[in-house]
Amino acid sequence: MDQSRILLKLALDEIGLGELKLDTFKDRLCIQKKVYLVQTAGLDLGYRYNWYLKGPYCPKLTEDVYLLKGELEKEENEYKEYELNEKAKECIKKAKKILDLPPDTQIDEAEWVELLASLHYLKMIAYWSEEPSKKSVIEKLLNVKSQFRGNQELIEKAWSRLENFKLLNKKSLAN
């Protein structure tokens, strides 16, 4: 098990995804989006994302997760000799607060993290010829993710969550 997958395993354990469930598409989507959001919270795990059908996607993360799953099935446990430092744990703690489902919403976890990650990516990573407004980001989101049409209240909750954690402000990236 190499160092990058050891770090990934420790981060996934801290997030609460240590079992590495990969059986369903939603399982794999949650891993992709949660790792993306952990990175936006300040813990760079080395994964770089592109836009794909369900928002930000990293092929290298998918590859690493499957390799890690295989290593764990072979009982390769070197990761047990390591632990995350306090800064990493703080970033994940922050990310978990971002990821929490808002109360009184009728959405599952996979849709929520897809919405959060997609809004962040469209605002902060996607190319725009000028600084995008909230309105233009939401319009783009609804153009590429029609399942969120008619759910403005949920989009507003996601936007507010990202804003409250200062993830929609470029200056906050140099924490």
C-alpha cells in the first residue's frame, strides 16, 4: 500500500467511509464528492477533478479506491501504523459539517453531496469569462442538472452552506 492510498484510507476512515462500500453508483458518487469537499475544506489529498455527468469527478480517485479495496481485502494493513495529523483532522471535521444533510429536506445524501460539490465546482473551478454571479452559477447548474429544477430552496441551502464555510470566496483558499 503506497503512501497516497494510506492517506486516502485514513481520510476515508475519518469521514466515515472506511468500509469502502463500492457496490452501488451512489456509494461511489458519495466517495467522489466527499473527497472533493474534504479537499475544498483544506486537506489536499492530491486528487484533481474534471466535470463529468454527476459533477466533479476524478478518475485517479476511482482507481485508487479500487486498488485500496483490493489491498484491504488482502489484509494489507500498513495504514494502521499511521494517523492523520491534527490539521488534517480539523479539515475533515470542517468538511463533515459542510456535508451534513440539512434538517427537513427530502433529499438523500448522494444528491446533497452532488449538489454541494457541483455548485462549488461551477463557481470556483469551471471556466467563466468573468467572475460568475450566484444567479449565473445556479442557471448553469440547472442547465446541466435538471433534477434540481424546481428545488430552489434546496439550492439556496447548499449555496448558504458553502458560503457559511467561506468556500465560495477565492481568498479563502489560502487558509
